[in-house]
Amino acid sequence: MLSLQQVTKHYIHRGKTVKALDDVTVDISKGDFVSIVGPSGSGKSTLLLMLGGMLSPTSGKIILGGESLYDINPEERASFRKDKIGFLFQTFNLVPYLTAIDNVKIPLFLAGHTDSEQETKAVELLSRVGLADRLDHKPSELSGGQQQRVALARMLANDPAMVLADEPTGNLDPDTTDSILNFLEEINREGKTVLMVTHDPNASKRAKRVLRLADGKLVQNMQSVS
């Protein structure tokens, strides 16, 4: 489903060339659950942004669903991203003045669903993540864990084939972390491919496979021992 072929990303910082990623080649099968680990500055988030179609490589190719992601035009790439990829972030990225249900409706509205379809689907997704009684609450009225569950529901709205999660449990307590990881495992069992950047060794063990980066290089590609 996903292939990185000799992917390199560098940029200029204070007159020096910095390699954020350095000749990374890896294949990720449909339905895999991969954790991406490594020290700060190792290239984890850069890799995730590239996989999401938001940061082009300096060289190399990223093949997703048979498409070379950066050989199609920006409009096609944005459409591909909207239809195929779901994003989950540490900071939740909810619209603060919208309720939970209205936050979940956003991708449904952008996809052209009717008002009735948006309402039905948003209620269904929020109920699935345990927030049926919080539909009309704004982010400021929800705990961090509840906000992340709203973000999960929103991410699932367009039924993406691949989920990219950047430190999705970084701001959460242990119990809430466990519930979020349980949910990622659940949607993975349903067939979605999940790639998760994490600094938490316990979280990384929940994946089927671990990719370890150091100084922009892929230094380890192994099955999880959990």
C-alpha cells in the first residue's frame, strides 16, 4: 500500500544543510500498525508529514495506493489526502468555538454530504468513541482525553484507509492513553493502516511493527515484541 523509495529531505538552517531524512526506504503493507520512534530531531514528524502529502521530499518517491504522491499536482494531492488519509495530532486541532458534533461535521461538509447525513454520521461516530452525552460541548468544556476522542471521531468521518497519528497520547494520562491506543488497535483490526509517531516505549509496543529513526536514517525495522 505504501512505499518510501530512497526518500531524503534536507533544508538550509543558518547556512548549513540539515538532513531531516536521509535515504529512507521502507514498505508498509495495507492493514499494518507501525510505530515510528526515535530521539527528538530524528525525523519522525518529517516522515509523517511526507506520508500525509504535506511536505515534499528533496529526492526519492513516496508511493501510496499506487500513486506517486508528489508526482501529482497539488489539487490532486489534496483530494487524495482528503479521501484516503486521516490525521490525529497531540494538540487535537479542534475548532475552539464549535461544538463536538460540529467539529466532526467539518470533513463531512467538505465532502459534500447533506445536513442530515452530516448529523447522522457525526452522532454515530461520537457515540462510538463514548461521547454521546457531549455532542453540544465545546473543546474548552471537555477534558484532554475527551477532546482527543472528538478528534478521533472527526478523523474517521471520511473513512480513511490510512491513519497518521503524531504523538496522539502525548498530553494524556495513563488511563486515557490506554483507551486511545485500544481504539487505534480496534480500527486497525477493521483494516485501516495505522502509523503512529510516539516517544512512549509502552505505546510503541502496541503496534505490530516498530521503525526506529536516528539522525534522519532508518536504523531499525522490526516486529513489535509485545
